[in-house]
Amino acid sequence: MWVAVLVCAPGVFMMCNKPGDFAEENFDPRLSGGAATAFDATSKSFSHMIEGMKAWDEHIHELGDGQFEQSFVTAPAPVNSGLGAIFNNVSCISCHHNDGKGTPTAGAVNSSLLIRISLPGQDEHGGPVAVPGFGLQLQDVSVFGKQPEARVNISYTESTFTFPDGVQVNLRKPDYALTNPYLPLPAGYMLSPRMAPPVFGLGLIEAIPESTILSFADENDADGDGISGRPNYVWNGYTQKMELGRFGLKANAPSLQIQVAGAYQQDMGITSYVFSNESSVGQGQGDGYADDPEIPDSIMNSVVFYVRTLAVPARRNVTDVAIMAGEKIFTQINCSGCHKPTLYTGVNTNLPTLSNQRIHPYTDLLLHDMGEGLADGRPDFTANGQEWRTMALWGIGLFPKTNGTAFYLHDGRARTLEEAILWHGGEAEKSREKFVQLTTTERNSLISFLKSL
């Protein structure tokens, strides 16, 4: 069959036009992940594979899904062997509930909060300094016959914030204390709580060109808007070079491979070809078995592929008048200065669904000073003790469904979106103050907009 082809000839020259951008109104605002969007608003809304993959890719995704849910046990064992000997939880899904956020508890079966620990200074690659006998992450659970590195006790101080219109919101500030350390802790150690973030949409985040992220940086606040985001550069122990950080709460992981392998090693004590040493290396807490790496390369790679190919849930109620008003307010008070609504992915020849997509993650993937209220006081490569990576807001309105009870911010202190906004300081102080001055109706519209994401 012949296919008709239009060419530019002198007689039809006026009919030829260069391709242009689609007008804003021609895009469907529900497509948060572009072609990698899933239409599901249930508790499983974060757990759909992207559509349009080859049959083999779908097979690998399903394998990774199964491994993501597998619980590990103490070695030696015929399957899923190698847990610990010290760890934080027994499976990926135990922390990332329904592929979403976690629960801010420590040491329990459903706990999703881990504690990073370090000493002042920098290591040879500019990263945090490990604590002798404890490393860079505190493992608060152990297998039988071993001892947890320490227990984590969390307490909260409550306070009440009153808006100018009289509406009150209760805030809680967490405090973390270590008890029963298996070794005496050195003076001056620094702690940083990190609650498990969602794992959907990460393939799209990975596909955003580095040049796009760097274009948002304004370290010296040249435009005078009070926002001075900057990138984090971190050491990739697998490639043996410094790379742009884009994953993790402080953008302290350069790739999904490092993010997943680090979770296996540090959170579960499971070694892989990426990190082949136990998290307890150099301590008396090892399992004593010469079985490293404990998971095959195929398992490790399938889990990386699984999180890379999880779809983003679609926005909801986008024509609702209150939600549309809230979207305008979001821009007017400059929440969009950090939470960039629209980004574009680069070319991905292996996964076309992730390639050249117009997406709405609401993040710039940069570090921002969030003020003393949210500070952990612990540097992480170029991130200082008051800086955090801008959280992606897509899917945030579904957290109550996917997690049962919603918790927000890096440590889960905020139980509502109002609380989360009120904790914003530093570079977000101006936007926070504008939020405080809104009327009750305007605040409700903004919250309704966030819940539609």
C-alpha cells in the first residue's frame, strides 16, 4: 500500500508550517504523568504499571512487584534469605504502604521512619561522616541473637496556631531520643528522621533532563523572589563519580539503582551487586555467613524496573469551581516557585511512555532552606541542615486512602495539609504568610486544589 506524503513545493508553500506547542487548553489537566497516568482513586491508585510497554517489560514489572512485597528472613533459608542481622523492616512494602508514604513510627511492624546518623564534618567524597559502630543509618531492629544498634523514642510537643479569622490548627513538633545503644554513642552525633516517601512516578522523575533541573537553580536569588534553590551533588559509589542528586528527601541519591540498592542494604540488611557489604560491616553485628551478595542481580534489577514503571494517579475534579480557584491561589502566593507544576521528560528509547512527556509533579527537585522549624541540623553532601528537596505533590490528595491515615513532611509530623503548610519557613516564609492571610474560603479552596492532585 502506498502512503501519501505531503512535501513543500512552490505551489503549496503556504500550506507548510513548523510544528508548534499545543495551547494550554488542549492539554488534559488530569494527566499528571502524561501517558504514564492511571485513572484510579482507590487505595491501590499508586500501584499501576504504566501502559504501552512490551510484553517482556510487563513481565519484568510483575516480577519486581512480587519482590517488592516479599518479606526476608534470617539466613540461612531456602528463599528470601539474608535479613539483617540488623535492620529497620523486613520488606519494601512494609515501609511504602500501597507504594505510598509510610507511618512515622519506629521499631514496629508497620513503621516507616528511619534515622540517619553521622558526625560533624565531611568524608572523602563530601558526604556525611559515619559514626564508628553505627554507620550512617541507625538500625533499630535485629535478628535473634543480635542487638539493635539503639531504640528510637519519639515524643511530640503540641501547640496551637490561630489564623486571623479565628480558625485554629494544632501543630506537633517531634523530638527523637536514642535509648539502649549497643555501644556508647560518641559526643556530637547528629540525627535526621526520614519517613518513607511514595515510589510511584519515579521513572518520570528519572527522565527529567539534568539541564531542566539546573535551569531552576537560583542560588543567589538573582530574581529577588526569596527563593534560592540549588542542586545537591552526591557520590555514586557504583559509578565512582559525583552525580546530580534527585531522589531522597535531601536529593541524596543520584539514581533509582542507588536508591533501591541502598534501601535493601540499609533498611533490610540485604546485599546486592551494587552494595555488596553488609550495613553492619566493621561491627560485631554481622551474620557471619559468606553469602554476599544475598539477592541475585535479576531480583535487584526487577525491583528497580518496578518502581521505574509505576504510573502516576490522575487528577480528580479538575473542573470544580473551588478547585480551580485554589489552583489560582497556589500560583498567586507563589507555592509554584518551588513546586513547579509542569515539567517535560527527555527522550527514552527503551520506554516510550516515559519519553517526551508533559508531566505535573509539582517539584523542582532542588534543595531549599525550609527554616529552623523543619531543620534536622544534619548536612548531607551539599545539603545543609535546614535544606530539603522539594517534595513532589502529585498524588498527595490520595495519601489518606493509600495509607489509611495521612502524614506529611519529611518526618510525618503534619497530619493535615494545613499543618504541613504552616511548618514551611525559610524560603517558603513569604508564601506561608500569604496563606495565613487568606480568608477561610480561600484557604479551603487551596486545600481542595491540593487534594485534587
